[in-house]
Amino acid sequence: MTRPNIVFVMSDDHAAHSISAYGSRVNTTPHMDRLAREGARMDAVYCTNSICTPSRASILTGTYSHINRAPSIYSEFDYRVRTFPEVLQERGYQTALYGKWHLGHTEVSRPRGFDDWRIYPGQGDYIDPVMSGPEGEETFEGYATDIVTRQSLDFLERRDPERPFCLLVHHKAPHRPWIPHPRYEGMYEAGTIPEPETMWDEHTMRAQVVREVAMQLDDLRPTDYKDELPAELEGDAEEARRARSAWKYQRYMRDYLRCVQAVDDSVGEILDHLDETGLAENTIVIYTSDQGFFLGDHGWFDKRLMLDESLTMPMLVRWPAQIAAGTRLSDIVSNVDFAATLLEAAGEDPGSLPDQQGRSFLRQLRGQQVPDWLQAVYYRYWEHDDPEHHAPAHYGVRTPTHKYIRYYNDGLGTPGSSDRIMPVEDELYDLVADPREMTNVAADPAYAEVLEELKALTAELQEQYGDAPYEGPDTPRLEWPTA
Ligand code: CA
């Protein structure tokens, strides 16, 4: 069989529930929908640490954060862990990466395994971004999403037609600060965007540390919502705060959705190019995002937490030669599984990444049932004391029916005090009875048995992946190289 080409399109912070193929109530994404229609829509893909740098490190290496040692946005990629593009390049693939890297910029942490690459320093800019590449830095005029698309198409046009390619298209959109493309001026105007059902969640049953996260809509900054806040919405009264949150929601979502629209166009341009060059049949096209995002859900923006809107990654996979159009997959997979799957699709042993912790889901993509597949994902968010969002470190497990989360609150200094001692807190959600995760049943005696089962499963997966549970203030803390 001829080895397939790979086009891996990944955006930043794009939640599945703002893709119409996933039933979005707030926007339409015709080109992403085309991928879903002509390929597979994956409905249970979860990140293992919901934040930019860690997700990217897990995708590239097929490992958890404690193995690749990029558990935080403040960490730099551990160059000793091999990546799937390195393996493919060694096996004769032409490889390229354009867009957001966010894994460090030193000699050791900059991209490797790519024949060509252009990356933003850190998050990069939406307008006229600086990008660095093998030859140094350069400023590109225009809108970031268009520029990365152009660089990707240029690579496809000048490649060697005799060899397969692996192209990573890493858009920075729709990451904060949500600067939309000017051509979407007027789309999704503020005031017209439906609010999510859970926007006024009062969090009465959640862990104390979750109730304190600074990811409330009212925590959005002027640079996030851009319009001038009307004077009548200022003040501390509950009524003003509520009206202000609704007002900020409309403006941040307007710009977020406009950013998404340009990413959707990029997918369309790439699909058109593959059609025009006759490459579509044996090219795997993936659309995903590094993690999900709260789109006003539970009254929040941002990610980090293990609740589904943040945990879930969109994933659409088209490969006409091997995947039936209209495939729907509900097996639980994670971003740690991507590298194994792509290596197997390319005819390589997933074990060619020596630290590999992922499981290839290629059989499922091809329509096979895999009865012994473990339907569970282990999750761990490592940042103990993020100074801006006050998101607590936590770990847990999600199965098709339940979710267990432990906030171990070690060294948690939020808000204000760096030496506050907090007890461990648990949450448990019954995802069948309560799919919106509104009711924490960890203390409900009716769920005592389920709680014990999920704690045991968490411990089992920690053992399997070589992660250490929290066992009190003396538990050794993970150290990592800083960028
Ligand atoms: Ca991200």
C-alpha cells in the first residue's frame, strides 16, 4: 500500500461545541462539517491536561505530561522525548510545521524533525506576526490564519511528489485575545448569540477551589471584549454584575466565533488544494484543537478544568481510502493516542517512540469494533498556582458514564495567600443523569460504591502511566525545565 500523506490541522482553544458538525448552537462551520461528512467525527476525544503547551507535547510524543515534562505553559519541551514527526522524517516523509509551537525557543526546545517550519514566538500576534524558522526571524504581513494557510499550501506546492508528506498546520486562532479577520466584520453581532444553558450555574455543590477560579465571564478584561463598557453596567451590585457578564459574553463570543470562521476557511482552502492536486484519496486530514474551551458554559471562559467543555477536543478525520464517509466514533481516546495512530497509519510501529503511552485507534477509524478497548481517560492538570486564573491542580478519570476529580490543593495559594492550607476535595459526576455536570454527587451515599470504583480506576491508571498520586504535603513535586 502507498503510504498516506498526513495534514494535521490544529487550532488553539477551539471547543467542539462551536463546530456545527458537533451540533453548535452558536455558529456554522461549513468546511469542518465537510470533513465530518466525508470522514469520521470522533465524539469522545479528551485532552489529558487542558492547556496549550502540555497538549502539544502529548500530541507530538504520545506521552503524559509527567513523562514529556511539559506539564505547564511555563515549561519548555523536553527534547529528549522523541516525536512522531521525527520518526516520519527518518522514514522518508517530508515534514513541515507552520504556526503555533509554544514549546520553547532555545536550541533544544525549538522544532525538530521538520524539513521546514515557521513558528510564532510564544502565542504570536494575529496581525503582521513575527515568525521564526530555520533561517531566523521574519515579519509576515497580514492575518495570522491566512499566513499559516499560505505557508502550508506553498509547502504542498513545492514538495517532492515522489515521497509522502506530513504537514502540521497549527493555527493560533481562536486563542485570546480574539482578534478576528476583518472580512468577518458584521458576523455574529453582539446581542445575537444564544447563551448556553448553564451560564448562570451557581456552583453550589462544587469544590471550594473551583468556586474561586478567576474564569468567570466578569473576569474578562477590556482587551478581551474591546467595546467600551457602558457606565450603567459598572458597580458591585449583583444585578450589575450579572448584566455585565451577559454583555461581556456577547462581545468575547462575537470575536471568538469570527476567529473560528477564518480557521474554517483555512480548512476549506486545504481541502480544495487536495482536490485540485488529486491528493485527497490517500491523504489523512485531521482537524482538532489542543483542548476545549468554556463558551460561557457554567459562567466561565477559558479551559484547565476537567469539566467536559474544557476536556473535550474536537476531532474530525478524513481519509477516503480507509475511512468510510459519515463514520461516528464514541470510543474514548486521548491526545496521548494521536501519535500511535498516525504512526500506525503511516505503516510504522507506534513503539518507534520509545516512551510511547498511547493506543492506536486506527482500527476504530477503519470501522472495526475493538471489544477490549479501555473506555476511560486519566487526566491531570498540574499548575498548582496559576497567578491569573487561580485554577487548582487536579487529577481524575472520565468514563462514558462518570467522572471523578480530585483537587489535592497542595500548596494552593489562591486567592491572595501563598501558604493557605486547604483540605483535599473530590467531585463526582453522573454523566448519564447529569450530562451538564451541575450536581457533584461525591458526598451522596447512593454513589459511595461508584466513587470507590473510580478512585480505584484512577489509582490503577496512575500506576500504569507511572504518575504519582498526591499523598500529603510531603509528596515530591514534579520539577520541569522552564522556558
Ligand atoms: Ca490552547
